[in-house]
Amino acid sequence: MHIPDGLMDPTVIIIGWVEFLVVLGAVLLLAGNRIKEKNLPRVAVLSAGIFVAQMLNFPIGGGTTGHLVGGALFAIIAGPMVAIIGMTVVLLIQALMFGDGGLTALGLNALNMAVIAPLTGWGVYTLLKTMTDKGGSRNRVASGFVVGAAAWASVFVAAAACAAELAVSYAVSSGAYGIAAAVSVPAMLGMHAVIGVGEGIITAGVLAYLWSVLPDAITQASQTKKELRGLRALVWGSTARAVVAIIIVFALALPLYFLYASAGKDGLDKTMENADVTEGTPTIESPFSYGEDYFSALFAGLLGFLAVALAALGIMKLVGLRARKGADT
């Protein structure tokens, strides 16, 4: 769903940037009090984990693939405001370092995947959770359905926004940019309705695992366990274990990625192919790629993981520090 350079009408690009920056500015002002110092490493690892997860496509048939967006997963774990910041960092690193999504289109990509997806996922999750709560507890089937539905909705609504942007670009530019609504809307919604199912299954599985074996990894969970300190925290704390788990899963998943998914096209790429539309010239030449073989892809994943984790940690630390200074004055 990453929009490349040269596909969108400049007017639509400007509107996307303005809308995204207004939302991001509001979030940065309001999110500081929600960012707790002790949770920063976990949020940074979550951001980096979503970056790695987005590298791995899964097949949906017809030579088309999908990948985890992660907006709902992030919002359910850390809250929507923190999710918007974290997802923005992921998209920024993808665009600057790996050329995944155009730099000029970053505003639209962030609006779709860093704002619309987390807010939709969070909204649907909160609504359905309230409806299914019975006496303060929910069974696992209901919990899984709620999470899966929220994740599906987050992908579907973000794809609908992308399809609308493509259609508007085509209309206002008299066909010079974008893709006609007759092609973009059914293609994007049809493919992402299926991709959303994969998103829902993955999100529900990840959250079920975390809630059952590592509840303290979720920042909104009650912090009742004694925190490890010093060297023990570095070597065997929940954050360290999460990092190791993500790296191991990524390394094990790469062979399957090269076996099938890497040869397919994601939903937007397939829509562009159906409309006989090609990408424009990138605004900048990215210094890295996702790799064409196992070890180069593993290196790219580790490099991106580190870059996203450090960037997310630094940005959220600054946001939280600014909020604490404001509260002291």
C-alpha cells in the first residue's frame, strides 16, 4: 500500500501532507503524558518489529501478496497516539533508507497507514470490546474475533482511503496521475478485503501470544511484576527477549518469503499493473534495498530494525521530555 513517487497529482500530495502534519502536530502535543519512560524500550521494539513484519509478504492468490500493516496491533498495545508516532517512524525509515514508498507521497502514506489504520483499528477494537465484555471478562474466541475484526477494518479502511486518493488524482489531473475509480476502487478494496484477513489472523495470534506468555510486554497492561534491573534487565528483561524473538522469527520466515511472496506484487502494485501504470522516478536514491538473497535481506531487516528502534526511542523520549518540562513550568 506504499504509494510511490510520481503516481499522485501534486494537489492531492499537498493536501495529504497538510492533513497528516496537522494530525501529527496535535498528537505530539497531546501524547507526551501518555509516554512513560519505563515503556519507551518496549514501544521502540514494537515499532522496529512492525518494520520487520512489513518486509515479509504473504500470498493471497493470483500472483498478489499482502503484508502486515500493523496499525491496529500498535494501537491496541500502546494506544492510538503512540501508535501514530511509531508508525510514522516506520514509514519514514522505509522511505529514506529503503525506498519503500515515495518521499513526496510520504504524507499520503503516513495518513493512510500511520493515522487512518491505527485510529480505525483502535476504534473498532474499543467498540467491539465494550460490546463483548461480560462481567469484566471475555472468552478467548470473542477476544480473537474482536482483535481480528479491528485489524481487518484497519487495513480495509486504509486501502479505501488509498483508492480514493488514486481516483481523485486521476480525476483532477484528467488522467495524468492516479488511477481511474473504476479500476482503483474495486481492485484495492477487493484485494485488501482478503489481505485484511491475513492481517486479522496475524494480529490476533500475536496479541494472544503476548497476553498469555508476556503480558508485561504490553504497555497498557498492569505493571505488577517486579522489574528487572541492571545487567539482568539487559540480558533477560522482557524487551531483550522480545528483540531476540523478533530476530529469530524473521530469520526463519525469510526462506518462505523468497520461495513465493517476494515474486508477487502487493495490492497497490497489482492495481497499478491492472491499470497499466508505472512508478515515477524516485525523489531520492535510497542507500539500501531489502535484498535479493537470504543474507542481504537478513542484513536489511536487522539494519532497519535498529534504525527504527533508535529513531522511535529518541523521538518518543523527546516528546515525553517536552511534556514533563511543560508540566513543571
